[in-house]
Amino acid sequence: MTQNIYELFQDIIPELKQQALPEYLSNPEDLDEMNSWDLYYAFGEWMNESIHIWHYIEMTEFQNHDIEDNYYLIQKNVDTHAIEQQIAQAVDQLFEQNKGNQHIDLLDETYDIFFDTLCAVAEQQQLSLLVVVKENPDWMFIPKQSDEKLAEIAELFNATFNEDEDSTMVVY
């Protein structure tokens, strides 16, 4: 099943066909020694081997989200600085509106701002947005796919990497 997720992404992202599949996929002993987190992180590294599409967002360091490094946004000459400013202004406004209320956790609202903005960018640029929900999410743009194909991607990804149910891919 692990090899299937690699092949699926090679099918939808032509640039990934240029790179070899990881050696551990052809060696069952190596594969058996890897837990789901090892497989997950190895997959992310493989995804970024030749193009930068797999991104991590550290919510406590909200400005560190890799938008400016995204392969597809660079290819399409998208003004990533404008996207970052839009997100920063909306987050600043959220915090200003809730200033003084120490009992409100704004993390979910901050996630919504970030991913809603990326979703709008994806629609404008004919991309699809996939998010791996975990403590600090990972996200990626892929070429625009049908709803059925996106459901297939998320289902296979979750079957492959979500053994402990602490990270789940969703279509945003």
C-alpha cells in the first residue's frame, strides 16, 4: 500500500515521475522496520526532493509557513508576498478584536484564516489544496483534481500513514 501512494502522486504530479521511488519501498525488511511516522516523514521528504510542494506550518510561529517557496505559486508567478500580507492582516485583526479576552483560544480561527486564504488561491490558480491535520499541519497544492480523485488521494494517504489516527489528510 505504501508504494501505491507514491505512484498515485507521481500520476497527478508529472514532476515527481522524474525522481526514483525510495529504496526502502523495494526492500520489505526496511519497510517493516519503519513506523507510520517514519514513513510519513520520508514521504514528505520525497515529495520535496525535486520540487517544493510539501509544506509545514508551525502555528506558534505563524509567519513560518513556506508560501513563498511553493513550486506551483512560483511557476504561476503568484505574488506570495500579497498572500502573506492578506493572512497577516486578517490574523492581526482577529487578535485585535479579541484583545483583552485571555480566555479565548484563537488557534482554530487562525487555521481557518490561513487555509481559507490558501483555498481561494488554489481556486484562482486551478490547484487543489490538501491539508494533513495534526498538531502543526502540513499542506500542499497539487494540480486541480476532481472531487472523486481528491477523495481517493485522501483515503489512500490516510490508509497508508494514519495508523495512530493523529494525522489525517483532508481536502480543503
